[in-house]
Amino acid sequence: MVARLQRSPAWWPISAAMLCGLIVGGPILVHQARAEMIARAHPAQTEQAAGRDRAGAGVGAPRPNATPPSADFQSDAAEKRRANAWTVGLASGLLEGTYIRFAAELAVVLNKEDDLRVLPVITPGAIQNVKDLLYLRGIDIMITQADVLEYFTKVEPIPKLANRISYITRLYHSEVHVFARQEFRTLQDLAGRRVNLHQPGTAPTLTGRIVFDRLGIPIEASYLNNAVAIEKMKTGEIDALVQVTSKPNDLFNKFKGEGFHFIPIPFSDKFADFYLPTELATADYPSLIKGDEKVDTLAVATVLAAYDWPENSDRFLRVSRFVDRLFEKFPELQKPPFHVKWKDVNLATTIPGWRRHQAVDRILTAWAANETNGARAQFNDFMRQRSSSAVDNTPEGREALFRNFMEWRARGGSLTLQQR
């Protein structure tokens, strides 16, 4: 824990800046970033080279009114403190995935100078993001999947993981795609076959393994990038692949080959904990699914989660500010040009098996109190307009009627109850 609080290495801000610039700020001049990294690693050599350049230009001697070196150092230190004051690292995913787009859009909407700076970081995805959240300096928040807790219980056990991370919100649901050569019609047909689970640390590595394990179907797993794997499917080197992503996905819509299809995943009690039944249809993949055909599959929740820093610590306060700004600016994310699945996000939803972050709990508790107080005022107005003989006006009777009133409001009743 102490190690995470130490100052990040000199290269980290440059790497993060390069990644964030690639995502939301356009191309970065890599040779400039490399030059700055060299300057940070070898300041003495860089200064000697700069002195030679100045001498060659006839400016070897400093100007009489030049700023003293000590003042430059103090100014630089202050700027470093300011730049890092409210920065949070967000572990996202690969460039071709949906994680990175959501992370980039969070940065676009939430970032404000001297208030908050979200730095999206390109990563393999769901599994690696948990490890980065726990062990990589500068990472405070991640995007992962709800079923990741099972992976780190059974495959790579991490003690007390559920007590070290907590969720901020559920984002969207990702659909499980099992794409296979035509001769394989069911999941059982893939027993003992070569099935690609994308690159290590990604969502298919996580959910694909869980699906086959729960169904008791042994496979010969490979871990290539799915864009490479789909080419090997054409030659017969790989029989099927698993992709876990938001539909529709370009990997399949850009695929023009014949002799391939999606294999259905029937929903059952084996998947009732983290998954929902859903389907793939012609509207999603018109070149692969024809007419009214539907392919049953599973959907798994994507989770925005944070490390559980000690309350009121520096990193905890950074995450809390991120949460505050997310709630404040959330309506902006649900408008164009941002991803359409922001409209499916409910900041108050719960995720089975996960704990909600303290900062989110604080906001939702305040919201609930305000809602209850407002409802109580409406209820009192309702009671004042009723004849005392028409209702049970005892404290117990009023409280019972108020509960009924709240249930009625939750079912969508309008505020004109007093007119009924």
C-alpha cells in the first residue's frame, strides 16, 4: 500500500500523456515525448548539450536579468504539484474495444483544468485492469466486468479482493460472441477443439473460460488477438473464438468470409449470478444472421470500479472528486456524440457480489433523503386536504398511509394524488 503512494517514476506522466493524447487529443509527436523522457532521465547530459547549442548560437552567457536557477526550480516544483493534484489514472482497454471509448468520453466530459484530470490508459482489459488497479502506480479507477471476481477466486486467487475494490457504477452490458467454423453447431461440438480466447488479460479470457468451465466443456485454448485468430479460422488452424464486447462489433461486421457463424449459448441457472439472457440478430450482424433468425447468448455487466483507499487519504479524495463530477455531468454523457449505451447507465443500480464505493453511497443517500423529504411534504399536503374522518390520523395510521403513498409514487403515480 505504501508503495502505491510513492511518487511515480519520471516516465509515467509522459507515458500517460502519450496514451491520453492518442485517445482524446489527436496524434502525439513521439520524438518530442522521447526527447523529454531522455531529458528527465539524464538532466546533466541534456543541459550540457543545451549549453553547446547556446554557445554555437552566440548566446553562451546568460542574460543579466535571467531568472536565478533556484527560482526556476521552485517554479517547476510548484507546477508539478499543480499538474498532479487532481489526476486519476483510469485503466481501460484495447484500442479496438468499447472500454477505451467509454474511458475517453469520461475524460472529455469530466476533465477541467485545476479541478480534475482523468488519464485513460490503454490496457489488455478486464483481467489486467484488476491487477493494474491493485499494483500499478497511478491507477485509481478501472473498467472491468462483473464476473471478474470469480476469475480471481478460482483461476488467479487474490486474497480478500472484494474488500479491496468497490464499484462506482455499472456501465453497460457486453454480449458474449462465440464465432465458429460452420461444422461446429453447438458449444458441445467444441469439446477438445481449438478455441481462441483473445489476448491474455482481456474479457474473452475471463468470460470465455467461465462459460466453458461451467458447462463442463474442455477446450484447447489459445490466446491470440482475435483479429489474427479469425484469419487462422479460415485456414482451419483455429476452430472458434470468443469475443465479449458491445454489439454490433466491427470484427464481425467487417468479416466477409463464408462458412462461419455464431454458436448459441442457452441461458440456464448456471449463469443466473452475473449474466443475463440476450440475443444477436440481423440488425446487429446483417451479413452473418439472416431474416428473423436469432442467436441466443449471454450478456455480462461492465463495471466502473475503484481501489478502496483509506477514507480521506489523498487518493481517496481524488476518487471522490471523480465520483462527484460524474454525477454532476452525467446528463452530458447521455447526449450525442457520446456512445449510445450511456443511455442505458443507471448510476443507482446495484451489482450482485460487489460493494458500492463510499463516495457513491454518500451521494445516493443524500438523494434518497431529499426524495423522502419532498415526498413527505407532498403527503402532508394530501393529508391536510382530507377530512379527518376519512383517514386514520393516528401516528401509526399516518405512517402506514405514507408507506402506501411511497409505493404508489414508485409505481409511477403522478403528483396529483390529492385530486383523486
